[in-house]
Amino acid sequence: MPLYALCDLLIREAEVYRSAFQKEKELTDRALKLAETGKPKSNWELQRLV
């Protein structure tokens, strides 16, 4: 396999990993945001809402 083809393959592989990492990060951020909004509120937090 020529060197330029190997380099091209490695670049594509890195792009796939970066894309997968970004998607995983977005899912994690969304899950954390949902968990934060669904978290029970303390009495102090509820009193501030009134």
C-alpha cells in the first residue's frame, strides 16, 4: 500500500473517531441536562420560587 493511501486512511479514521466522540459528547450533555432538570428540589429552592 502506498504511503499516501495509508496517510489518507489514517486521516479518515481520525475524522470518524472525532465525529463519534462529538456525538457521544452531545448525548452525554443532553442526558446530564435532563438529569439536572428532573432532580428533586430542596425546600430552600422551592421557597425561592414562591
